[in-house]
Amino acid sequence: MRFRWTRDLPGVTRGGPVGRITGARLVKDAFGWQIVFRTETMTAVISDPHPDPMVGIDRGITVALALSDGTTREHGP
């Protein structure tokens, strides 16, 4: 099988040390044969801490969302 590298994969460049390909899978769909890559990136995303207090969420049928702070959320129309 031949493979043509047409563009960079997310986190992996053709010659760069940013990430690496850890696996590949060959799949056939309605558009023909495709190759799917599994990649590992070395970059870490650090987000800012959320300023509000933490809350637990329970999903239900009668009440859509019941929060641990005592409030509820309903479905829209």
C-alpha cells in the first residue's frame, strides 16, 4: 500500500518532535478506504481554575437536572 502525507496531523508534524503516531487503522466506508491514525502529543493543556464552587449533578426523568446545591434545571420547550 502506498501512503501520501498530504498535511500535518493534530499534534504531529512531518519532521517535528512535537508528537508521535502510536497506531493506525485501515477502514472502508462509503467514500472508499481511509487510514485513521492514533497520535500522542507531548503538549499539556492547563486551564484556569473555575471561580465558582463545585456542584454535583444528578440526571433524571421528572426533573432534568438536580444539582447538589438544591437547585434544578428543566428542559426547554
